[in-house]
Amino acid sequence: MRIGILGGNFNPVHYAHLFIADQIQQLLDLDEVQLMPENEPPHVDTKTTISANHRVKMLEIALQNYPKLTLNLSEIERGGKSYTYDTMAKLTAEHPENEYFFIIGGDMLDYLAKWYRIDDLLKLVTFVAVKRDQTVLTAPKYSVQMLELPLLNISSSYIRESLQAKRCPNFLLPAEVLTYIDQNGLYR
């Protein structure tokens, strides 16, 4: 199978995440795209996030009507820091029949050299970079398939800030996810 992997914090999941996953699935004719929430980001600049249980539940709600978009809980189940190499080494060992496409934002191209075991990771996956903003994508040092999609300038941080300011971020995320956020008092 040809599997796309879209990793992220998904704090919360929003329409840009879903749009990218859906469009990459169609453009590359992938069997599915798995959205993979990270357990603990490995970045130096630590992010505050809500519990994995809430992030997973919101993803389940958001994906329920999209059979080619699925959930991959590998990093949540493993616990600890979420290093892409460790996750993909495990997935490729368990499913050597699959071809994996790891989806990143174009803004990550400059950081690939800093990724944990990037040279080994490149042997396991094909990177697909998606242009996320007006930044001009330059040819990366590494082999990366670059795709342009219509820009959806939505960010989880904007949604969280809106909720904290008691504004409703309508039309930025599925209404059912927003209902879940309200019912659980998240981001207040």
C-alpha cells in the first residue's frame, strides 16, 4: 500500500490539516493518509499542549466521514519524545510491503538537516513538502517531492487564542470538533 503520514500536534485539528491530507491523498493516489499525533514534540522550544486523549478524540471526530484519512497512534502509544525516525523505522519493519510518504509543510524544509537521523529516515520514506504560506520554496538539500496547494492560512495557535479571548473560530475547524472543545472546556 501507498501510505501518507501527516504528523503533528493537532492542538486542535483544523481544516488546513484535513485539506492537506485529503489533497495529497488524491494527488499522489495514496491508499490512505494517516494523521499521526505526536506524543511529545522533540523540539527545543517546548510547546504546551492538551492531553493526547483530547487530541486523539478530536481527530477521530474530524476524520469520521473521510475513509481515506485515518488515525495512526504509533507515537502516542510509544510515549516519550516523538522522533520521526523511530516511528518510521518501526512502521517500515512491521509493514515492509508499504511505501510511506511523509508529509511536511514547506516551512520545514530548512530544518530537515536538524532532524534526528535524517539520512536514515530518507531511506525509509519519501518526503512530500506542501507550500503553507507565501514563502517561495527553494530546492531542498534532500530529495523531497514539492507540491503546491491553495493556501489555507489556518493555525491551531490562532484557534486557541480565539477561544481564550472568548471568540468562536467558526469555519476554521469542523463544527463537531468545536462542540467537543466547548463540552470539555478546552483552551479556556
